[in-house]
Amino acid sequence: MGKISFNNKNATFFKSLTEETDSYFSSQKLLKTGNWRLYAKTVILIFSAVSIYLLVLVKPMPILYTTVLGLALGFICACIGFNVMHDANHGSYSSKKWINETLGLTLNALGGNSFIWKYKHNVIHHTYTNVDGMDDDIAKSPFIRMCETQRWVPAHQYQHFYTPFLYAVSSAFWVLFQDFEKYFRPKLNNVSIAEKMPLKDHLIFWVSKLLYVLFYLLIPAMLIGWLPCVVFFIALHIGLGFTLAIVFQLAHVVDITHFEFMIPGEAKRIDDEWAIHQLKTTANFSPSNPVITWLAGGLNYQVEHHLFPRVSHIHYPMLSKIVRSKCQEFGLPYHSIPTLGKAVTAHFRYLKIMGNKPSIIY
């Protein structure tokens, strides 16, 4: 894979923006990490997840109730991912490293792996956002075509109909296959993840995967039987996968965001500074809805998150005023879709366009 670079020589926008945001935190005497509001959310969400899990195990109930509770647990687990895991693995939950590392392992409790996620998300996705050939979040797939430089196949004509079903199974695919594929894959963008792992993280990978099977399959099967266990497991992943996919797709794969293309083996220079690239490739959604902001861990303020990934999401609503103003000052785009419904429409409208549009590069 060739190297990719940004035109950061005269990065005046981000320098000006950083100075103003630093001044805000300084004048308000605020830390850039979380506070009691984030800690309260953590307690509420984790308590809710554990309560539902235990209720299913100890309270005999019809399959329908097991299904509903599984969907609810999946949704809450996604919210734990958005609010707790995401901030922790970005180092923005707390100023104490050990707290971030500990709470980052909530991803392992959900079936994933924090070490792999941090490399895939923090390093690759946040650096090369929407760069086809680099950003693993828009990796080429025979099922979903996310930008016009990806190969078109006839099935893509219907992708705006069938992608909700793919989103519903995405977390199960991630937990049961993708983590192992990345663990054993020789290279991911010229880097071997397994080779970079310290021994501690190798142990965490295997122990947490075994514990996941124990707590989500073996123990429920022993206590409530295999059929309710399988139903519960499938429902959990439908709730988890669909919620995760929708929130992350609305941030980048909509009809107002920009995409770049990386030709394998060739170097590429993007004309914009890194921060402007983030503005062009990222969109907020439903920023005025406090309920969505609370549940989504501020990821509806995706522009602010991509510009300041090491700042806790609890600060994004305030930072958005600074970022929007600075974008106006520099004449730069600030993508923001006013409601969740319009964002979902924009996403599926874009998928439909990509399903009907021929490839530019094969």
C-alpha cells in the first residue's frame, strides 16, 4: 500500500480552531475529559445491561419476552459502546490512563477487542476518513458499495433494501469472525496487528473471547435451555448490530460527505489539510436532540469528534458552536443534518445512488 499525506504545510484553519477551543477550556476551567455526567451515564447503562441479562437468566418467560429483552440489551450494549467504550479507547473518558484502559475493555465484554479496535478506528479511520483503499470502515465488499470508486455488481441495485438486514447481523459477524480475521491476517495496511500486540493483549484477546462464549452462550444455555439461549443471542446482536451500524454510517456514508480513492501501490497527496479533510468527509446528525445526544454518546456530533477525538463527547455540543463559527470564518463546509429521520433518508438515498452508478475505477 502506498503512502498518503495531507497538505498540512499551511494548516491555518486547525491552528486557529485549536487556539480558540483551548482558550474555551482554559477560561471555563474545564478538563477535556469526562465529568460526573459521563460517570452517571456509565453507571446507568451498565446497571441496565446487567439487570436485563440477569432477568433473562433467572426469570422464566415466553420466547417473545426473551426476544424483546435481547433486542433491548443489544441496544443498551450499543449505548455502552458509544458512551463508555468509545471515550475510554480514545483516552478521553478520564485523565487517568488506567481508567481509560479498564473501561476500554467494555468492548471486550461486548464481544469485540479493544486493541484491534483502537488500531482500526483511532489510527486508520480517524486519519484516513472515507479514503477508499485505506479506511477499513468503508472497505470493499461484494454486498455494499459505499463510494463510486468501488466495483459495482448487479446486486448493488438493491442494496438500499437489503443493507438493514446486513446491519442487523454485523455485530455477530464482527465478534465471531472479523476480530479473528484481523488477528490472524498477516497485514492490515502494512501493519501486522498481532505482531504489535504485547503478550498481555494476546492473553486479553483469547481470555475475553472465551469468557464471551461462556457468559453469552454456555451459561444461558444451561440455565434457560438452548432454544431460548439462541433466540436471546440472535436478538441481542440484531439490536446491537443495527444500532451500531446506523449511528456510524450516518456520520460518513451520506449524500453530502466526500470520498477519496487510494490506488494500491501508489502514493497519494490530498490537497487539503487533515482537519479540512475531516470536515468534508464527516457529518453531524440530529444535533439539537438531547435524547439522541445522550444515547449516542455525542456521536451525532461527529464533526467535533473527528476534529477532537481526545476530547470527551460531553463537551461536543458546546464545541460545535466554536467549530461552526470557525468554519464560517474560513469559508469551509460544516455538514449537519437536522434530524435523525433526514439523516437515515440521506444514508439510504446515497446507497441507492451508489447501487445504480457505474464504477469510475475498477
